[in-house]
Amino acid sequence: MKYFDYAATCPLDQEAAQLYIQTATEFFGNTSSLHDTGNQAQQLLETCRKEFAQMLGVQTEGIYFTGGGSEGNFLAIHALLSSPLKKGKHIITSIAEHASIHSTLEKCKQDGYEVTALPYDQDGHINVEKLKDAIREETVLITIQHGNAEIGTIQPIIEISKLCREKDILLHSDCVQTFGKLDMQEIAQSVDSLAISGHKFYGPKGVGAVYVHPRLHWHPFYPNTTHEKGFRPGTVNVPGIAAMTLAAQKAIANFEEQQEHLIKLHDLFLRTIKDKATQMKVYPSDLPSIIGLRIKGIEGQLAMLECNRKGYAISTGSACQVGSQAPAKTMTALGVTRKAAKEFIRISFGKNTKVEDVQQLGETLIKIIADHGG
């Protein structure tokens, strides 16, 4: 199977896997235990925390380790809402946010918050002027993803941050798709919180990190929790955190080489399908690792299954929405509805993607169009 779904998850880096095993066997103590075995694990944990703070260019005390991106988004948003800069119960987000953001905000609605979800412009970005118009006196939080998981557009977080600071509004950003793919320091220094997930940059699944600005005196979502200074309950996953830290360091160290590789693949794919350009709608992308497109007249699920039958793994959008009959959220955000919205497919590249496989995938999609009346 030729894998083209790196935006959903990545294979575990071999060195990270080896470090996981070493840490699990040699630093297996509970970080909250007072004996030397626990202290050794605690020291390793704090080393990882410092490394992530350095990679993000933020204060070490703002880094918390979590069970992944979805949990990170949930806990970060609740942390911010427990420490607002002013009174109010209004939140602004985008229609295209990850499912974990939307489900968290549904919970917020149950707690009396009102939520405004903004669409994208035709290029797949949040319009800052329309965001500004949506702000009310009682707006206390804005949560906008940094990188869109379905078409790969990058949102104007720096501009949004300036607006938030003028209005005393807290800002959270889901950075799961961009950490390890872009320089995150300016973004990290512009938000009040962000979330990342290890398996998106060749670390293990089930582990992630959150940054919450230390100036905020947040309250634990789970009462009487002691791990991670009360940020989340449960024994800390030191092996996963160590492996994720190494994977993150490697992703950042190899950033330029990987960008060059991904741009090459992205451009090759578009060249391969150019003869069928009138039958495909390719959406603008700022991340070369992601291509979102529609094949006119062919449902995305059919295209995905046909690709799978021919040995290519692609997707119809975020893996967290599989099982839902609703179209990809990004299609809704772009104003694409009904049958057209269900034509969407996503192709995403990674460090192991080969040039010849990209060309063959493009040719496979062209054949699928021919076979299904295109």
C-alpha cells in the first residue's frame, strides 16, 4: 500500500521508537513518586519540557504534556475560559476547525457560552475584517486553527493575535497540522495557548503537548488533579513524551530538506493531473504536504475506495470525521454544499513518499475519472 494520508497520522520514527523502549525499560518510575526511580523519570520529563519550550521559544512553565491533540485542545480551551481577561460568554471560531474544537465548544454552549463560527474566504482563509466585525464586548475567546488539515491553508494568527490583544480577548490555536512543518516560534509567542500532537510529526500516538501562557492563573478542569500541575489527570507517559521530543527535534532539524522534498512532490502531482484540470477542483494550499481537491461528478468516498483497491491510501478529509455522513468541514466553510461537498478527497505527503508513487497516484486518479464517465 502506497501511503498518502500523512495529515491523518505518520509512521513512528525508528529512533523515536528505540528511545520509547529504552525509556519504558530504564525510566519507568512514576514521576510523582518520591524515590530515586521516580525522580529519574521526573528529571527526564523536565528535560523534555525544556526542549519543547526551547523549540517553541516560550517559557518552560507554560508547557504541559497531554494525551494528544484532541485532549490538548479541550484542556487548553477550558484553561483559558477559567482565566478570562474580562467578563463575557462569547467565543469566536471557524466552521473548519477540527472536530475536537467543535465538540469542546458544544460543551461550552451547555455551560452558557454563545459561539460564532466564521466561514473561509474563497482562498481558504479567515477574513480578519469579518472576524473583527464578529467581536462583541462580551467576546472572551477566539480559537482558530493555525493550519487547516483538509486543504492545508495557514490562517493569519499573527493578525488575529494583535486584534485579540487590543480587545482583551484570549487566543487559542490548534497547531497540530503545523508543528514540525513550519517555524512555530512567532506563533507560540502570539497566542495564549496552543496544542500539538506527537503522531503528526513521526512521534508516537497518544501523546501531545500544550502551551498555556504562564501569566494566566487557570483552574484545573479535573478537581484535585496533581499530575502536570493539575492540567490533566493520570500517570505521565514519560516514554511517549521522550519519543515525541526526539521526533520533534528531528522534524525541526530536517525542516528545510523536508520542505524541499514536499514542494517537489506537490508540484509533480499538480503537473501529473493538469490534463484533467477542468474535471478537478484543486483548493489553494499553504502547506506543500497537503492537497485537497474535488473530482467533479465522483463522490470522494468512491474515489478513495478505488484508490485503495489499486494500492493507494488517500482520505476524504479529517480521520476524526470518518463514519459521519456530513461533508468535510472545510467544504462547508468554503460554501461548497450538497453533492459537490461530498466529492472532496485529500492527498497528503510525508518524508517517506516517493516521487514515482506520486506520479502513479496522479495517473490512477486520471484513470478513475475515465472509468467513471469523466
